[in-house]
Amino acid sequence: MCDQDHFEDDRLEYEARGLVTRKQFGMILGAGIAMMLPRVANAADVMEMDVNVKTPDGTADCYFVHPSSGTAPGVLVWPDIFGLRPAFRQMGKRLAESGYAVLVVNPFYRTQKAPTSSKGAATPIQELMPLARSLNETTHITDAKAFTAWLDQQSAVDKSKKLGTQGYCMGGPMAFRTAYAAPDRIGAVATFHGGNGLATNQPNSPHLQAVMSHAEFLIAIAQTDDKQNPMEKDVLKEAFAKANLPAEIEVYGAAHGWCPPDSGVYNEALAEKAWSRLLVLYGKALA
């Protein structure tokens, strides 16, 4: 979960395997250096740029990348608690190479421009909690409306196709609420790592809002999150079934945070499985 600091456990594991020293591990993650993701077959040429998106609360610094020619379905990406950084730029670019116009946002723009984690993915979680606590249901929804509207204003985005959105860690509830905020535009929602308040016992729970949309869902849950909250997947399955919304909900045998390539618990095989399921989802729902 995002309220846990995995850094020390990750460091010990890497040292035990003889992969890096303590100093090297800190330097790698502190610099935000990510392992290279596998290349996309028949990758599209892309254009990438830093952009500023106006919202009711200010100006969000974001990363936008899309195929160099033609138009493509738009996708809104909500990063994890470590924020907009090289790993998420790499993930966004890879998605664009697969045929999507991708906006990766800095969710903490109200407080700080990216980078928002002083040591990249090695930043202690406690240092980032004030940023995380600055966001809430209201900011999720107002930002979702602003970011989806911005995507629909871009010439690179195919407005005849639905938009997709995906969230990692704390970005999961934001992705759910994006579907709630723009129900007529969001066709697909994906969340990775699970947990983090996707389903609560409150009337404004993200999952109760998400089922008011018309989207299809992919919910990839880390094994560690499932152990902490084993009932959440069942609550989610029941809610989506009752709403008659397609939802693929699966527990992956990995630790929380296994998808971003700069994570200390990055699991390439399972990250690639989750990525392939994401492309299947978008291929159906955004076609």
C-alpha cells in the first residue's frame, strides 16, 4: 500500500541478490532511472511534449505523447504517489507507440511541479503523504473533468472514439472517479496494484461512483494488497456484476507497485501480463 515504505526491504533484497550495493540502489532510484521496457512491435512514430493544462484550481504540468500522424483514442494516466517522473513518461510513450494519444498528469500540481518525489521511487512514503492528503474526492472529479476536456481539444485525439483512463496505486480511485466525472466519454478504466480505497464503506466510495458509468474495467490487484484486504475483490466483482458492467478483476502474484519499471518491486513478467491485458481492454472498448 502507499502508506508503507518498502524501500528498506527492497534494498535488502537487491543487495542479497548481489545486484547492487546500498549506495548504487539509492542512486538508481533517486535519479528516477527505470529499467528499459520491452519494445513495442511495429511501434508508431510519436511526438512528445510537456504541456500545461488549465484547471479550476490552477495549471497542471503534464506530459503528452501521441502518434506523429493521424488521430488516436485519448488516454488519461494517473501516476502513483511518486508522481510524474521518467518511468511514467516511458510508460506513456510506450502506450502512444501502441496507437494512443496519452496525457500523463502531475496530480500534485496545486502544491508542486514535477518532479514531486525528491529521490524518485526511493523517496520515503512519509515524505509524500502531505501531497497525497492534499487530494480528495472533489479534486479527483474537477481534475478529471479538466483533463478529459483538454484531451478532447487536441487535434491528435480521435473524438469519435471513447477515452481510456488508467491509475496506479493512489491513482486507482482517480481513474474510477474519472469514469464517474465523464461517463459519456470514458469507455475503459484500468487500475493497477489494487487496494488504496477503490471500495470503501462510504456512500461516495470510488467503486460506487464508477459503476454509474458506461465503461469497461480492468482491475489488477497485487497479492500483497489482496492479503491485507481479501474481501475487496469480491465487493468489486459484486458491484460491477450488479451494474452489468464488464470487469476483469484479477489478483497478480506480485508486490504492491509491481508495474512501474523504476519500482523496487518491479516484476517484468507480471507487469507485461498486466500491460497486455490493458491493450486488450483498450482494443475493445476504445475501438
